[in-house]
Amino acid sequence: MGTTPGVPRARVESQGAAVHEAVTYAERRGYRPLLLDLHVPAGAGPVPVVVWIHGGAFWEGDRRYMPPTVAPGAVFDALTAAGLAVATVDYRLSGEASFPAQLDDVRAAVTFLTENADRYGLDPRRIGVWGESAGGTLAGLTALTHPGIGAAALWYAVNDLATPALADPARPEAVLFGDLPPDELRARTTEWSLENKVTPAAPPFLLVHGTADVPVPVSHSERLHARLEAAGVRSEYLPVQDAGHIFEGYDRIPELIGTTAAYLARELAAPAVRA
């Protein structure tokens, strides 16, 4: 893990948030350094922090950019306006490394933020995750497998990895796991599907999904919501009527951003009690 002494010089945005750019949170031998940008709201700390995880079918994407239906920086601005810091992270893509490298990277980012909380004015007891599409899958898996996550917000996440991966070897869910024989691919994708990682110890979840989503049908969130509730986990499910993937065709996306940021602010108001 790569850390450097002192706090890197931050630029200050118009609303007063300090932005620490291109912070190395982990170093993997043979790979590029893994970076995050950290937006910290103005005012007294320590503050909760949300890890934002970009989508892109596991094989593309960039921590700095929103999906094309979302205004640049809108998620970061909403979180800092709600009094939350946000760390937007890069991770190894499927052309660079097979799963679980991507999950390992996100969990390493959480560990970095926990270990360096004092340095940046963060509260290590109040950490949430928010991801979209493939990033939503990684956010959910992080919440279900990494201790201390206080809340998870998933936008149109892939819950069932097995069905699409087994249907087409060119699907991103199959590529994510590398060139595996069918039986092993079935076992691995089933093992790592979100619904199969749910336990009663999971933190609260918010699931937001367009009902007209084709690449990731809304049934992914419906099934995960049912599994969470069956385990006694607090889960809120928000179907977005007639919205496609990345909420295409829906003209009130800023409201969804505000709703999600408010949910995370509410859930992270107190420290996580999950071991």
C-alpha cells in the first residue's frame, strides 16, 4: 500500500470543498498505481466518507467521470453539500486482471481511507459505498465482505453474475472472471453473485434501478432486495419507472442523486456497528 507523509496540496472548489487529486491508495506489483480523488467538505471534521465506484461493464471507465446521463461532478457535489466526503476510485479493469482483483482494489481503498482518516479529516467509523452498474456490483460486494461499511447505495447493479456470464462468453460478466471452463465459471460467478453474499450482518442498502433497463434488467435489484429483507437487513428499493440503463430516458436524475446522497447522509450519521 502506498502512502506518503503529510497531506498532498489540495485545490479548493467554489463551494469550499478541498479536493486531493490523484492520491495513490495502493500499489500492485506489475500494475499502474491505483489512484483516488478525495473531496472533503468545508467545515469542522471528522466527516463521514463515501467511496464512489464508477461503472463501465468492468472493462472501462474512469474515477473522474460520471455516466453520460449525469452532469459532470454532480455526485461529488451532492455528497459534499450533504456534509460527506467522497473518494472516487480507480480499480483494475477486466483487461488488466481477473476478478477478484477489482474487489480487492476497492477494499484496499476503504482500508487506505480508514488508516489515513486523521490525515484527511475523515471519520473511519462512518464509511459508505455508492456505485453504478458494474461499480454498483463492486460497491455491494464491498459492503457485504468488508468490515465497517455503514451503508451501501447501488444504482442498477449486476446482482446475478452467473446467468449472463454463462449465456455468452463475450459478456462482461464472463470476461471479468478470465478464460474459465464452463463448470468453473458457473461456480465462481454463482459464488460471487451479490445475493449469495448476503448475511444478517450486512449494512443497510439502497437499490435504485430503471424498470426499462435492458443490459441489467430490474429483476437484479428486485431479487437482491428480497434476499436482503429475508435476511433481516434494512433495504430500500426505488424502481425508476420507464428508465433505461444509466437512467436513459428519465429527466429527473438530479432528484435521484439528491435522494441517494440524503440516504447516505442519514445512514452515516452514526458510526457503523457492524463488526
